[in-house]
Amino acid sequence: MGIFLETVKKIVIKALITLEKKLIIPCKIQYFAIDSAIVEEVIYDKNTHGFTSCVLFCHYNKHGLILEQVKELCLFFQSQRIDVIFVTTKVSSEARLWLEKNLSALIIRKNFGRDFGAWKDSISFLKKRALFSNCSQLYLINDSILLLENNLRNGHFQAEFVDDNNSDMIGLTESWQKAYHLQSYCLKFNQKVTQSECFSNYWDNYYLINSRRFSIENGEIGLTQMVLKNGYKLKSLYPLSDILKTENLERFLSIVEDLPLPEFSETRERLFDELFLLDFNDINPSHRLWPLIVLAGCPVLKRDLIEKNPDGLLSMKYFMYFMEKFIDNDQTKELLQSSLLHIKYQSL
């Protein structure tokens, strides 16, 4: 039976590779749903709080380095007596020493399955060590974010995210792109969800596939839709209704009016159009609405917005002028300025 299954697996993998070559479909599979990509795991006993609340923090850096921003966010949760399980593909010797000193556990795994693959392996790690049933609050966070320290400490994130023990599933921002979902860079689940059969089945049947499309459709969207279909209640910490509140719009207009531009500059009109001429079924709110998200108090921004500006937003040309009001940390400012050097904007 084992030989037969291995043969079937090889045939399926070969077929998918052929599809990818002929149809340009990114569907490489090296691991099936029953497999794990973990190569090393350790618990730092002196730093644990019993794993009654856990952050599964997905990290990637090709040099194995940990940015100061990532460290600060991990330490924020660890200081709340929430055990941070750091899941990565590579760590430098210096980074490993920092992890051992400050966090609760480390998982090193092969770079396969993207962030949802990392979270799948992390949940298996907890179950294997009989820790999952103790975990009343489970956080899924990845390092695709830029931390806004001032907003992290404004109290709303603490009260409505960290201290909320009643909501079944919480995300920072919501999206209607393709289908309704909570964006997956920062999620939280209560024990009612995590100990459910549907939650367990979802992760047991999740394939480790290196495809961004698969991760979005079956990971980000699929997870939200699964939770909804099973009758659980979702909460977005910064829903579109709050992001688009009058006071946020007025503050944004005020900042735009203060930009050092000619009085009748077409740029102002373009900046307004980027925010107000929208089809919410066709935008990524964490990109397109970034100024309003910051004004609403969200403690993070998506890093690919700053590093790549995939939608070519003109507003990113004035990012540092805008963020001067929200960032005090000089190191964060330097990180932003170096990232912004390479991005492109749509021409006027």
C-alpha cells in the first residue's frame, strides 16, 4: 500500500510540473497535506508562559537576519505573557542567540508552503507536544509588515485585539477582493474556533504549495470563508466603515492640502482619485487605502507597499512627508527611506 501511494504521489507531482511548464501555473508540490517541512524545532523553557496564548510568527530573510522591527513586535507579545513561536527558514548565529534569550520556541523549516504552510507546521508542532489544547488564544502573524510604534501603543490595538477574548476570529483589515476575507498578515482566533473539528480539518488538509495564488485563494480567503460557513463571528479591527470615517477623510484632505505643491496642481486631484474612485471588489485595501489605515490607528502597514508599490500609487511619492507625523524612530525612518528608493509611481 505504501509503495502504491508513493507511486501515485510521484505521478501527481509530475503532472503538476508539466501543467506549470505548459500553462505557466505556479503549482509546484513537494509536500502533500500529511507532510511537514520542519527540519528543526526547540522550546526555550525559561521563556515560556505555559502556551496558554501563542503567536505563530512566520519569518523569512534570506540571510537569516531579524529586523529590529520584527524583534520589537515579538517582544511586545512576549511581554503580554503570550508565547511567541518563531517560524523561519534560516537564522544567523546572532539571531539564534536573540531568539533563545527572548522568545519561547523556534521552528526552522524548508522554504515551502509560504506563510500558511509555516502556520500549518506550527500547529502540528503544538499538537505533537500536547500544547495545542492549552492554547486559548492563537495568533497568526507574518513579517510582511512595517511596524508603526506610535499606533501600536495607542491603546485600541491592545484593548480590541490583544485583550478581546470573545471574538471568534479577528483580523486587522478586511477585503472584498475575489471574496470577503480578513487579510491574513495578522489574525487571532479564540479557543472555540481552534478546538473545533472544522479548524483542525482545514489545517490537516492544507497542502504545502509554493503558489501565491493558492495561498490567497485557499489560505487567506479559504480560512475566512471556512470560519464564516461554520457559524463563527468575525471582527475586523479596522473595518472599511471605520477607515472611511469623516474625521479620517478630513485629516487626509488636510495633509494633502499642506503638501508643498503648486496651488492648482493636478497631483492633488490624482491623490483624491486614488482614494475615492474605488471598486472595493477590485482593490487591496491595505495598499490602496494606506493613508486612511494609518489615520485610523492601525499599528502596521504592508511592507510590499513600501518596497514595491505594486499598484503604482502616486500617494507613495509623498509617503515620508505623510509618515513624519506618525514615526518617531530614526531607524524606522531610515528603513523606509532606503525601501522607497526603488519603487515606481504612475505618471501624471
